[in-house]
Amino acid sequence: MDSAQQQQLEAAAFRRLLEHLDSRKDVQNLELMNLAGFCRNCLSRWYREAATAAGIDVSDEQARARIYGMPYAEWKQKHQK
């Protein structure tokens, strides 16, 4: 496997993780953090940090919207307990 193939597979796995989290809105960030040691907010921070490392300007809100599939405030209002 070359590095482009590896990157393609990693990107596909990341998209699948986001789809899975989107299908499990019942799982709260606190539960994720307690069980897995990371949450949706961690993913959004990692996404923003990766963008910064690549020289791409992504705000916290843009990163959260990518991970949550909608603006963070909207997600909190609809799904946070």
C-alpha cells in the first residue's frame, strides 16, 4: 500500500466515524469522554489542528460544524441533555 492509498483509507475511516457519531446523537460527549477518552469536541479540535498544520485556516466553529454536521449551537440545542 502506498501513502496515497493509506491516506484514502484513513479519510474513509474518518468519514465513517463521523457518520457513526451522527447516527448516535443519543450518545453524549461526556459519555464518549468517560468511555473512550475523546469526544466530538476533541475530534473538532484535532481537525482544526490538522488544518493549521497544513496551512489551512479553519475556525473552531467551522471545525465543530464539520464534526457535528451542523452548527455546534444548533446541535447542543437539539441533542445535548
